[in-house]
Amino acid sequence: MFSVFWKKYSLLVWLGAILIMGFLATSLASYWVSRDQIRHSIIDQGLPLTGDNIYSEIQRDVLRPTFISSLMASDTFVRDWILSGEQDASQITRYLNEVKQEYSAVSSFLVSDKTRHYYYPQGILKTVKETEPRDTWFFRVRDMKHAYEMNLDVDLANNDTVTVFINYRVFDYEGNFIGATGIGVPLESLARVIDDIQKRFNRRVYFVNDQGDIIVSAKTGELHKGSIHELPGITTIADKIINKNTQPTNLEYENEAGKIMLSSRYIPEFNWYLVVEQTEDAEIAKVQQVFVGNIAISALVTALVLLLCLYSVNRFQRRLENVAATDSLTGLLNRHAFELMFEQAVHEAHRAKTPLSMILLDIDHFKNINDSHGHLTGDRVIMRVARLLENSLRNGDVLCRWGGEEFLILLKQTSLDAAQGVAEKLREVMAAEQFQLGNKTLQITGSFGVAEFGGVETLVHFFARADRALYLAKSGGRNRVETLQ
């Protein structure tokens, strides 16, 4: 069974295999190239560009307060007021209130190094002490080398709201430290910027200090907490993030979420590191969807091509089989097809134990028809006889053109006597038919030889007996039926 299938459809199988391998190779190559391009695009362009956008936006929300704090620290009024002995506290509180209102700050302050008073828009909030943990920021600012710092702390003047303070050092005209001033920006405003960026770009954003502690992250979604030195996966590259490099540093790490691509950059104005992350899966999933779509389309195209080829091959094979099994002039079975039908009929007769008979007929004086009226007329006579025989037989009977003007009929489940009756009927039908040739009428008759299958003989022997019976009919005067046991 398989060998028959392979012989018939091996070309289609090879064609299908070539198409499938070609489409699969093309789709895989496209997938790999697209995946690599996306990864490079995210690492080299997407994440750094997101960092640039964040940097631009926080410049508006955070760097502006830094500039304001710088103006406050260099303001001659503030310095003169401290140097004059801080005589009238209402003057500095009005100043701080004006700064707060003018620049929409959440907090504004001044701490004098001489009196240690903490001034804010409502007056003196407290006196800072070196022994008070919440005041350590002031003494750190006093001793630091930089002009200012950004510090994340709770704001005592605003119900301990977490605030980003810009602490600026104040100097007298000889360069001596005399205090610290600045304003506070609510951490919530910076988190809102990060939140908006994360929603727009579908990337995680957060800030890290020099110690690796996560200072600011998004308000919603997945929050980063703790230190990058302790978080799964990122701990392996934590030291590479904290590198004081203001240019983007592109890194990768893996955790339970998969492969994470990361871009970090140092923000000197904050002394923080801006970190932007994106999982590879989100973008690769889109490429995978395209890959699956390409495979589906390729499979559909392959199926359509194979179906079209199968239809064409079957149609062509049917035509070949029809040509191989059919007489081109009459459309009846030819000798080769009859031999196959005979084998099947013998098998059925043996199985059902039923008789099988054969009729061999020859058109009388056919050579004279060809010689007198031409071969075209002879062909018309053969076709006419074929139709007469075809219309007079049962559906199960097998009729073929044996060659020239001879026809062979195989009668299933038919004894010799019954076959003789069929032959006689066919003879009468032929004799009664009038063939018109222009204004002439041509009388056509046939001679019939009938034989019954012996049960164990071959087609050659079976046919030989029918042929001898036909010879008897022709030698006995034609237009007659003869039988042979």
C-alpha cells in the first residue's frame, strides 16, 4: 500500500518537503534577525532614549528647584541677614514664604550655623543638634566639599512627608560657611514623572544612590525596594551600574521574569543613578507572533500549493489512465483495460460461484465498407455499433473494442444459454439498424461467437474458444450466433 502511494505521490511529498523547509528556513532567519535587531534597538537606542526623556522631564521638576536653591544661597539679603546677627526673624520668614509661594515649592528653609536655628515660612521650626539623628543632614552639608546635595528625607514642617531636599551651602563674603538653605520637592512629583514614563514606554525606571539603595521608583505597578546589591539577578551587575559614568551603560541580567535589559547613567546634579529596565520578552513576543503568523501563512500557502498540485496530478493521472484504458475512437474499454476487468470478474465468479460468459462479435464485410465508402465511413459505422451494443447491455456487463471491427463482451453471472440469448438479441438490434450514407441506406450485420468460462482457464484459452465460435458463425454465412462449450 505504501509503495503504491509513494510511487503515485512521491513528487508531491518532495515538493511539500521543499516548500515546508524553505518557508521554515526563511521564517526562522527572519525571526532571528528581527529578534537581534529588536534587542540591539532596545539596548542601544530605546533604553538610553528613555533615559534622556526622563532626564529632560526631571530637569523641569527637580533641576529648577536646584537652581532656585542656588539663588537663595547666593542672595546677598540672606547672607547679610545672617551676618548681621539674625536680628529680625520675621524678615527671613517672609523671604522664605515668598520663595515658597513664587516657585510653588512644598518647603523652603534656612539653617544658621551660628545659632543652629531652623527657619521656615512660619518662623523658627527648631534648633538643630548634632546629637539629633534627624539633624545629621545639616552637619553633613557643613562638612561636604560640594556646593549642594539632594537628600531624600521626611519634612518635619509638612507632617513628615517624604521630600527631596536640595540643600545648598551658604558662605559669607570671605568664603566661610555660615549656613544651609534650599527648598524641598515632594517625592511624589518625581514618582509621578517615573510613573508616566513607565506607562508610556512600558519600561521600569528608578533612581539609585552611591550605595546602591533605590531612592525613587514608580508609584504604581512593580515597585523596586531595597538595594540593587540584594535584588535577584541585578546584584551580579550592581557594581557596573555605580560607575560615575554620565554616558549610558548598557547591561543585562536574568531573574525569574526572564532576561532583563538595563541602561544606567549617572546624574551628577542629584548624585544619583538613573536606571531604565525592560524585559526582553515583551518585544520578542511581538516578533514571535509575527513568526507564528508567517508559519501559519506558509503552512496555508504550502497546503494550497499541494492541493492544487494534487488536483492537477490526479486530473492528469485520470486522463492518462483514461487514455490508457479507453479506445480513442469509441470511448469503450480497450484490450488492456479488458484484461484487468477479466481478472476481477474471474475472482468474483470464483467467490460467488456464478457463471461467466463471453461474446466476441465481428462486423460483417467491414473491409468492403472501408474500400467502398472510405475509412471515415468505417469509423462512423464502428462508433454506431459501439453505441448500439452499449445501449443494449446491462450496467454490469463489460464491453470493449478488441481491435479493428471486433468487439468483446463479458457477461457476469450469465450461463452459456443466457449468453446466447443476449448475443441473438444484439444481432437482431444490429440487423434492424439502418445506416444512412447520404441518399443511400447501408445494412450492417454482425457475426457472434459465444463461450462460457471453464473455471480454471486463462483469458487466452477462454478467448480462443469464443474466437472459434465466431469463426463458425462467419463460415456458416455470417449474421448469426454460434456457441462453443
